[in-house]
Amino acid sequence: MADRSKSGYLDRKEARRIQKENRDTLKKLERSRKRKKIPESEYVTTMKDPANAVEFDDLHTFFYTDAGVVKSVDGVSFDVPKGKVVGVVGESGCGKSVTSLSLMQLLQRPQGQVTGGQIRLNLGDKAVDVTKMPEREMQRLRGNYISMIFQEPMTSLNPVFRIGAQVDEVIALHDTKGLSKAGIAERTIEMLDMVGIANSKGVYSMYPHELSGGMRQRVMIAMALACSPSIIIADEPTTALDVTIQAQILDLLAGLKDKINSSIMLITHDLGVIAQMADYVVVMYAGKVVEKGTAADIFEHPSHPYTIGLMASKPVVGKRAERLYSIPGKVPNPVNMPKYCYFRDRCEKKLPGCSQGYPCEYSLSETHKVSCRLWENGSTADDGGES
């Protein structure tokens, strides 16, 4: 933990100490990752449940900054079952996108590093731990097994290349069927048709700026689904779109999921989107999972005070209110996280025991789990102890 002066700033001596520690730590981590020959036995693993497409198990992803270590993802565990939609919800900075980038191995290195835990990916005939895979092997998985629909299509598409060339590149890079140049172009037009673009041949020759926001998002979905991946990560795919286009994109995603038999990890702030799309819900706060369960568990029986606060802050059709509820306080400093429940200082239901270490995960049912001391009595604590 970084020591700060009364002004809140690091002094020069402390800053130098942090920089030296970061250099030493990152050197060790990068040396391990950049080994030329990593045996397959190091990253081949076994799924806990073969019915899962992905299993996040006690994942830790940290960023080593000059101000200290930011624990963006701090012990996250949840599963993405085959053929299901898992919604990951929480406020900005809670670790949703970093969790998905850890799965894709797209963290900004060397500062961003997975420092612990496993991400088990089911490949059918075997399972691999993504956190230990070499870059060359990981490149074969991206696109073919896991793909990502990024948040803002205009910053993800290259403005100087035509749409067709950009989708062609994705298919050519991950092509396992040996398609010719004409075959790749035909596949691109087929994908543009699949995502509901009427003039697919015309759009093939257009530049990104010639398309509307909804059309660009459809192109991003076409790129993500071009190789029929088994896992689709949708990182707030409807944030920049108006309400009617949002509904179209969500319907499109739901239909395509069933068409290619994929699982979706849906990251969003919008509880309405989660309610419409998700089979399972994971609620994150300050880098940890505070509650998880089926959509019915979370929406009908929200049990963590943070989840209850999120529900209360959502406007309800037909219900009049002078002022929308907002959760009081602010998220703790990610460099100096408290040693007790991270939500305690904002919680309206806190107990004396909430200051005594981070709470265990308690089981409210077979599918419903919550990390809160309100459920310490009358429920079964997870044998793993404090997370």
C-alpha cells in the first residue's frame, strides 16, 4: 500500500520505491511470458464442469502504475455455460471490461498483467488455461473460439480502409478452410447479410464514415462472428446507439447466438438490457463479484445492498418519483483499497462486523451467491473463506 503525505500526493522517495518495485515485478512476469518454448502441459487443463464454455477462477488482473498497483480484477470467479448469455453489470471502473480483456489476452502490457487465478476455456476436445497460453497459440483462438464486439465501433474500425477490406482481413487471418480471395469476399458479404445489412455489396465498398452508428455496430458484429466463435464478448454493444437501434442490435445478437450455437458474455451498465438478454447475471463492484445468480435470482431477489441500490436507481415505467435514487458516497481508491468490505462506506445496511475483513461468499440457493455479512447467519458460507 502506498504511503501518502497529508496533501494526498506521493513524496519523491515513495514514488521511486514504487517504480523500483514495479520494474522488478514486471521484469519477472514478462520474462515468464516471453519464453520461446512453453510446453503444452503448462496450459492444458480440465474444466470443472464440461457444460461450461468458460470458467473464471479466482482471477487477479493488476495494473502497475507510478502511483501504485491498481487491483482492477481482484479474485473474480464465475462461469459462462454453453449456449447461454451471462450479463456482467456494475458501474464504470468495476473491472467488467478488464475481465473480458484478460480472457482475450488484450491487456495493455507490460503494465497490465494477470497475476493469479485461471481462465479455463473449453475447446471441445480439450481445455486450456488462457492466462498461461503463449501469444502464438492465443492468436489461433481469437476469432475462431473467442471474439469481441467492442464498445465504440467508430474507434474500432479503421477510417482509411473500406468495410470489405477490414472484414476480409479478419476472415483471412483466422481462416482454417483455405479460402481463396474471392471466397473470403463472398464470406464477408454473407456475414454482412446475416447481420441485417440490406445493401451488403454496396456496404462492402464503403468507408466507416459513410455508415450510421447502427450500421457500423452491425459491421463490428459481422467481424466478431465471421469465424463462428463459441464465445462472444459484447462490451456494451448498444451504448452509443438510440433506443430503437439498441433493440434491433439486441434482437440480432440473440438470434445469431442461437444460429451459430455460441455463448455471450454481455457487459453493460443497463439493467434493462440485462433483464432482456441474460440467463445469468454477475454483479461486480471495485474489482470483485458481489452477487451472482440466474436472472430471476438477481431481479426478483436482489440480496447485496449494492445490487439493491442499482435496482433502485433505475427508472420504472408508470412509477412517478420526484428524484431518482442514487447510491451515496464514491468507490474507494483502487490503489489503496480497504481491508474490509469495499462497499461498507457507502452501505446503508452495514453491520459492526463489516469492518472485519472482506466477507466470504454465501450461498442463498444452488445458483444464487452473495458476498455480504447480512447473510452470515442462516446461510452457508463458502468453504474457501475470505476472497
